[in-house]
Amino acid sequence: MSEELKRVAAESALSELQPGMRLGLGTGSTARHFVDLLGQKVAEGFDCICVPTSEATARQAEGLGIPLSDLETLVQLDVTVDGADELDTDLNLIKGGGGALLREKIVAAASDRMIVIADGGKLVDTLGRYPLPIEVNRFGLGATRRALEAVLASHGAQGGLELRQSGEGDPFVTDGGHLILDAFFGRISQPEALSRDLLDIAGVVQHGLFLHLCDRAYVATPDGVRTLTK
Ligand code: 5RP
């Protein structure tokens, strides 16, 4: 069911595409549907140039014959289409469940518009039920963790921090060679202040709060697609 809804959300985002666009391609199972659909359009002659937000998406897009570039060459994109782990009705997001948050944020920030595609289960009143991914440098992990615990406590986190593991039981390593600590807040009542406090910690590379970056979301529910616009 949820896979079908992800596909429906991805299909809705096709309406955003114009020939010749420079596109950012998101990461995750919902974005994967969008890349599949885009691949079909490219095979039919649709013209675009794309920047992937992860090695996994790059491999998928390459396999489908989607033309790829990077932000050294293009510097600015028209639209990025990506999934989210949580979104609220102000279009603030938690992302990074797939570990691609750093590249996803760089690509979204370099895009004129960011479009989110999601199934209805991702829409929440208040962000924070989904653990917030925080990408950290490997160096100084213990010290970074201690500084993060203080920030969690000052923002009323209901749980702690967990070093993300890969399937093999080793620490999960991002495409950029960093680690991820997942922070269990329960409820994030002051996302802007939390964002600043996290980025003030020297060992923090980036976090998964995407604030004021998303312009529109297509949220697929069993009753139809809800379009949320900034
Ligand atoms: C990857 C992400 C994904 O967009 C997010 O995890 C949603 O994934 P899915 O569509 O598989 O639920 O942020 O870093």
C-alpha cells in the first residue's frame, strides 16, 4: 500500500517538469520511483540534465540513461524532487533516513524549487517523532556526542542518541565518509533554534532538519493526492 502511494506521489511530481530543466534527484524509496518514471520519459526523448543526491541514485539514474552532471558544472538547478521522513504543513522536513542528508541539503539549497514526494504517513503536526539524523565527522566522535547530548537535553529530547549501524553491524558511513547519530526528540518545538544549536557544534557536519527549503509537497493518501504549497 505505502509503496503504491509512494509511486502515486512520484507520478504527481512529473507535472513539475519542463524540457531542458536542470534537476536534482533525491534519494530513498520514494525518490527511486520518481527516478524510474523520469528514466521512462528520458527514454521517450525528454531532455534534462540531473544532479543525483547520492551514489545510489547516481547508479540508478546511470542505469536508466538519465544524463548526469554535478554542481561544479551546473552550480544552480531548477527543481529538486526528493522524499522526506517527516513533513509538517509548513513544509519543514526531517530527512536523512537513507543517510544522504548532506548531499540532499546541498542540492536542495542550490535549486530554485524543492518538491517533496511522500505518502500520507509522513505528514505530522510537529516534527520529531522520527529520529533526527545528525551527520558528524569521525574525528572527535566522543566529544561531539557529549556536546550533542547537552543540546538534546536543552531542547527537551525524550530519548538519546544512537550511532547508526549498517546492515553488517558496523557504523554506517555516508557518501561523504562521515557517521550518523540519530537523535530521538519525540517532539521538536523550536526547529530553528535547534538547527542553530546543532550547527554550532564543531564536529557536526549537517543535520536532517530541512527548514524553509521545500516549496511544494505531493502527499499521496488512500483518498487522493494532497498538494501542500508554501
Ligand atoms: C534519504 C532521505 C529520504 O528522502 C527519506 O529517508 C525518505 O525515504 P523513503 O522515501 O525511502 O521513505 O532523506 O537520506
